[in-house]
Amino acid sequence: MAAEIHSRPQSSRPVLLSKIEGHQDAVTAALLIPKEDGVITASEDRTLRVWLKRDSGQYWPSIYHTTASPCSTMAYHHDSRRIFVGQDNGAVMEFHVSEDFNKMNFIKTYPAHQNRVSAIVFSVATEWVISTGHDKCVSWMCTRSGSMLGRHFFSSWASCLQYDFDTQYAFVGDYSGQITLLKLEQNTCTVITTLKGHEGGVACLWWDPIQRLLFSGASDNSIIMWDIGGRKGRTLLLQGHHDRVQALCYLQLTRQLVSCSSDGGIAVWNMDVSREEAPQWLESDSCQKCEQPFFWNIKQMWDTKTLGLRQHHCRKCGQAVCGKCSSKRSSYPVMGFEFQVRVCDSCYDSIKDEDRTSLATFHEGKHNISHMSMDIARGLMVTCGTDRVVKIWDMTPVVGCSLATGFSPH
């Protein structure tokens, strides 16, 4: 069922503690049970399982429940021990787990969506279950009555969701690359703003209510930090993954962002440094360095009797340049570029060796990661994916011991 990994090398890498195997299809969600040696998993194989660590060190399923439709997402509220499972048929099912995590009772089904449920948040204060789905909508339902309170529709599949419990603001990412900020009311909602910056579908969101920062990961392999609290539209770009960014978790105490991508990449970003915003790309009809025309500038091509050139952009200054004036490549971590990108020759000359020092660490999860969650207090992380394997990691060698002790370095 589950293998315990005994070797614990002293290194600055995530330490693999255990592997849980036994699912018959992709594991869509895995959550660590706070203060317990336990994991809750939901899978495309139509099972909801609670795994507890036995004296042998292995995880065994203490609860094994089969659902009518494949499980697509899950939320767990530990204080009330309530599990909400989203399904491929659009329904959200609620369960209550016993105190010893050996028994689970079905509570009710919510007809939340007409298509696959992509994300769920439970608000105990309002008794709302909020969810997004591939029917292009966000819905919020009353857990007391089971009735629908409100719906809001988007132009494309709603893929991910975060919620601010104090203000009742919902952040919804969609497949068009847009993030919508909504204020949810009892029977209505108001669109506050839309955030546009990704060139691919938004796959995951993380909201930090203390610093009022929103992080988004997308299929364009990039992460954007949106400074919502600053009210100045400040955004930071983070590029270090080579595949779709699937999961995010911001560690407020240590000012670190943990991100996972579908190729198994695990990154830990240092957000406790002064970072620079990536520039907006400038538009021009000719190279802003040598003034040679671009290929659509027919008039200048005719006047100068030259062939038009292809337009590129320097990632550091944003200027429109030709290939000859941007022949060099460099990393520039302070602007979020952890691997080499195109820069113009003058920007390349301005980048010092110390400017290329990485501000993130990169690790290999060695499986397809579609979902990740962390128990921040214990420094534990669980990953799962299409390979049907669940992995439990000790992240304290990477993110520092301050998580377990609750000590903040600030």
C-alpha cells in the first residue's frame, strides 16, 4: 500500500518520507490531516480514501469510499472534520469523519455544477461551499439548507479558486488566462476587477490574506505575484519551471513560495528580497537600437532599400529589438528570470555576475504533479498526480526549521 522511505540525508533538498500507492487512476487531490499522521486522497478511480500511518511506518487506508463519479477536487475543514469532494459529474458531496478517522458518514450532495468541479472552498463562518467548474461558473451554496445561493458565469472554464474569508472576496482563475475578483453576497455578487497577465490558462492560485498577495500559476509555465494590498497594480513575474505550474503555497513566516509543475519540478522562491517588475514590451516599427525596419514597415524598407527584420524584445528593458542587437542570453533572477532569456546587448553588459545569483532553489519530485498541499506548521508537503502515486515530503531542509517552531526570522 505505502512504502516508508527510511533514508533521511542531511541536505538542502526535500526529503521523501513516504510513498502511497494503490490507486487505480490519477490522484486528483491529497491533503495532510493536521496534527495527525494521516492523508486524505480523492481519485479519478471514484474513491475517497483516508490513509493513517501504522506502527510499521506504512500508510494503510482506514476509510475507503466509492463515489458514483470520478473525484476531481477536494476540500477538508479540520476543526469540523468535514470533507467536500467535487466530482466529474458536477456534484459536490459532503462527508463527516469520525474523531479517530476510522469512520465516515455521508451528509449530503450539492448540485453545484453541470460539468466537472475544479475547485472547492468551505467557509464555516457563512456556512457556504464555494466551487468552480468546467461549466464556466463559480457557485456558492448553503450547507445548512443545501440550496443554491448564487452563480456567476465566465467566458471559459473556471479552473481554480481562492477565497478571503474576512472580506468574502473570491479569486477565480480560468482557462483564458484571466483572474476575476468577485465580492460574494448572500444571493448576488459584484465583479471588482479582472487581472490579465498570463498567456495560458490559469491552473492554480494562492491567496495570502496577511500580506494581501495573490499568486497565480499557469500553463505558460510562469507564476505572477499580484500585490492586491498595495493598490498600485504591482506585479512580479517568476519564470523557472519548464512545464505547466500546477500548485502553489506561500509560506508567510519565511517569505518563501513553493511551486510545483506537471513535469515534477518543485521550486522554492525567496520572496524576502527586493525584486523588480518585468517591463511592459514596447512596440515599434523599427529596432530601437539600430533603427533597422521590421518586416511590416514597408515604407522604411522601400526608402532604405533594405529587407525587414523580425521583431524581438529585451526581457530586461522591454525594448523592441532585432536579432542582431539581442544576440546574447542571460538569467536575471531579480526580475524573476531564473533561466537564460533574450536581452539586448546594452542590458547584457549592464548585468553583473552577482546579478545572476539565483533567488530560488529547484528540485525534482520524480513524478507527474497535478496537485500539492502543505502542512506548513510541520513543514510537510504531499504531492500527487497522474502516475497514481502520492508522495509525502519533509520540506524543512529547504524552507527552514522556523516553520515547525513557529519562529519568524522577521
